[in-house]
Amino acid sequence: MANSTDSFEARAKHLLRLLQLCGGCVPLHRLQFQFSDSVIQTLLDRELVQIQNTGRGFLLEIAD
């Protein structure tokens, strides 16, 4: 059985894949129920994603 660290990493990889499939960005509010804040924060800390304020909401996008 996989431990929680493996599961956490799998969710992080899944989020990155989702961003790639959605053209590199997705509105942050759409991820609210799919991914925990800690998964998103981990990817932000690793500088793999970034948040852009559009003035009408926030986008989570793959970092350059």
C-alpha cells in the first residue's frame, strides 16, 4: 500500500498534468475541491507554478 507521501506526490503530478492539458493555466477557484491547499502550496514553493492576479480572479499557471 502506498504511503501518504507517495499519494501527495501523485496528486501534485496530477495537478501539473491537468495544467498542461488545460493550456498551462486554470482559474484557481476551479481547483478548490479537487486539490488541497498544501498540494498547490508545495508546487508554488518548488516554483513549478505561479499565481497570476487577472483583476477578475486568480489563475494558477505553469511557471516559465
